[in-house]
Amino acid sequence: MDILGLVERIGEAPSAALFGMITGLIFGISAQRSHFCLRAATIEFAHGQLGKKVAVWFLTFSTAVVWVQGAQMLGLFRAADARIMAVPGSWSGAIIGGLMFGVGMILARGCSGRLLVMASSGNLRSVVAGLIFAVTAQMSLHGILSPYRDKLAALWVTPGGENVHLLKALHLPEQTGLLLGLAIAALALYLAIKNQIGPRIWIFASGVGFAVAVGWVLTWSLAQVAFDPVPVSSATFSGPSANTLMFFLDRNAVLEFDVGLIPGVVIGAFLASLWSGEFKWQSFDSVPVMRRSMIGAVLMGFGAMLAGGCAIGAGVTGGSVFAATAWLALFCMWIGGMATTYILDQMPLPETA
């Protein structure tokens, strides 16, 4: 793709939004068809199973790592330029925010990315929870919750004014990232075969991880030719949800990658659900389920902004560039999700699958 030519024709901001749209379309289609979901994987794992949901999650994560690390070795991307690496990371934010997000995604019946995909497939429960998530994320970023987020994040930060690259901190060679990704991919394929997952799910689960790599490469390429600074980022749903919400509320808002990403996911997931015949209007079944979902959305909104990303933004996108705080946040999301699953198993509430 001639990035410079595109920028000269339509401008930098529209180009960034277009790249967000492309990334979102790939993500939305792939996530809808594969039913990728960190919440489902943590529940399965908490029940002592390494089933289809865990296999899909590992397929996605490993694909993201392999493609991103491969792109870096080919000179198509440089992790050091990524926004998540260029700013200080918060260990305390990753721990507290990760745990909060893990709890929230279980209560809300899906992480932020999964809620967006389900909402695009006709799930009105996810529409409500997603809007609450976006509003809470905006409040945590610039609103009345931001001072509390700042205080918690400042408790323990990475040294040197930037995030910690996990491989460099462990004094491992650059190729380790790709090798680790391939090892996780081998595990994922083993689990996929063991659970009799067909090639279609393999492809679409891997497509979610591929979308992460596409976002990194496109924004990095744009940053190399743009006159104004362009944040090098990829798929995530905490900041973009808040930014997209404000884009439609603030007449002075400008186009950017985030503003293209969210509509791209919505369009992709909507078209995929129509094509597969899975589009179906759904709503809340009871007041307890609705209340639990709304509480979960609030916890996810604040937790994601505190942790530096959601299950996708920190867990897959940040993990693919080996940002140490992202790996810690992901670990805490798993812990929070499994702990909440165990507690809810002791006092279940009525709900539908």
C-alpha cells in the first residue's frame, strides 16, 4: 500500500481513521465468527477445562505475537515506537485495574471487545453494558474518576519514563518473541485438534490476532510519513470507545485511528452475523442479571483505563509487543475472572448463554 500517496490524497487524519476501519473490520468479522472471548476462556479454565474457548483464545494470542514479531523482524514495525512502550507503565494500575476488569467481564458477560461484537449481532444487553463501559472509560480518562485513576496508577510505575520491554528486561534475544509465539501456537493447535475445532474456527480465531498486527503495521507506517505525530497503536476498546463516543458528542472532535476502529468492528461483526444467520435480538432476562451486567461494565470501564488497556488492548495488543505491564494486566484479568467465576458458582443467578 502506498501510504504516502494515500496521505497526500485524503490527508493524515482520514488516513488514520481508514486504517482504524480496516483493522476493525478484520477484527469484527473474525471475532464474531470465532466467538473469541477472554471471559469464556477464563470460565472454562476456572472449571479445570482446556476446551474450545481456551483453544480459541490461545490461537488468537499466539497469532498476534507471531505476526507482530515477524513484522518487526521484517522492518515493517518497531515495537519501541508503540504508544504503550513510549510512556511510563503502571505496575499498580496493571494489578488493580486488571483484577477489576477480570471481575467486571464476568459480571457483564463479556469483555469490552466481546460486548461490542455481541451488540452488533443484536444483543441489547451488550448495547447497554457497552455504553456504560464507554461512559465510565471517558469519566476515568478525563472526567470525575480520573483523579482516582491517576492516584492508583502512580502508586508504582516503571522507571525511566517508559514501559518495560519484557524480553529486554530478561536479557533475551529479539528472536525469543517469535519463538515464544510459535510455541504458544503449537499449544493452541494441539488444543484445537483435541477439542475437534474445525479449520473455519482456526482461521477466524487467528484473524483476530492478525487484526492486531495489521493495526500496528498500518499506524507505524503512517507515523513514518505523517507531518504531525501519529500514535502508533492497534486494536483496543477502552480509549477508543471513549474517544468514539466523544467524537459523536463533540463537534470539535477530529478523526483518528480510534474513531475508525469502533465503527469498523460494528460493521464487520454485523455483516458476519447476518451472513452466518446468527443475528438475533436479545435482551435482559431478569433484574439481577441486568444489575450485575451494569456493575460489571463500570468495573471494566475504570479497570481498563487504570490497567492501560482492556482484554484486547492490554491482553493481546500490548502483549504482542511484550509490554511488561500488559502481560501483568492480562495475568490479573485471568485471576480476577477465575476468582469471580468461583464465587458466582457458589451463588448462581439466572441467566442465558
